[in-house]
Amino acid sequence: MSTLQAFIENYGYAAVFIGCFFEGETVLVLAGFAAHMGYLSLPWVATTAAAAGFLGDETFFALGRHYGDEIFRRFPILRPGEHKVRRLVARYGAYAAYGVRFLVGLRVAGPIAMGAARMPPWKFSPANLFGAITWSAIFSVAGYVFGEAFTTVLHRARHYEEIAFAILAVIGVIALSLLRRRAKRPS
């Protein structure tokens, strides 16, 4: 058993939970890939991610209800997200709580802004739950399918697994950075 395999098998679900509590797309795609490689279970990856995503957004929503304006003053990097989310909420209502997790750069700012805008929890929580389930299914399966495509192209992918994980991580970080940079531009 390789060191990477042992690490993923021992700490993979904890890493998925922590990563998906805060942001998570890159972690979730990598976990889906790890499930394809047989290190993790895809249903458990998706379940862990959905639970973490839901709990993370509920936490940020509660923080927004209690400290929203103060959070946006202390962390001005979140301010552009607040304005975008308020426009989304004005236009789509609780559906914004479902979709905000799919918009890069709004995963943390979104629930805080919705809480600060006093969206009722009975509207936020169900939409957040369905959004977390959908999001976790899409991104974990995407990682799994990528793993399928990767192993089809490279029949001996197990010999290159550390390289594959590194490449996936680099691609994910670059993509997330580019999307965040684009999200920071004024609308």
C-alpha cells in the first residue's frame, strides 16, 4: 500500500468534510477520483460532502444573521459577493440559497449575506439542503467520471496515481483562482 493510498484511506473522509464545509469543489472532485481508484466509497464521499456543505452553509447563515454587517466590514473581500447575493435573493428568493453554492466566490459570502438580509431560516435551510445534495452528487460523480476517463486513456493509471492527484489538484487550484479572479471583477 502506497503512502498516498494509506493517507487517503485514513483521512480522506475527514478531508472531504473539512474541505466541503468551507468551499470544496476541488476537494470533492479529488475525492470522486479517489473513489474511482478504490480508495474511498463514492456514496460516502457524496454523503460526507452533502453533510459538510449543508452544515457549513447553515453555520455561515447563522453567522450572517448575528454578525453579518460586522463580518462584511472586517473582511472586505466578501463585500462584492454580498452585493451579488442580495441581487440574486431579490430576484429569485429562496432559490438563490439553492444555487449560490454553484457560483464561484459566493459559497461563503452567499449564506452570510442571506443571513444578514434576514432571509427566514425556514426558507434558507430546505433550499440549502437540496443544493448541498445536488452539488455533492454532481462534483463527486464528475471526479469519478474523470477517473474513469483517465484510466481508460492510461491503462496503467495506478502507477501514475500520485501524478494524477497532483495534476488534478493543480488544475483545480488554477481553475478556482481564475474563476475567483473573474468573480471579483465589478459587474
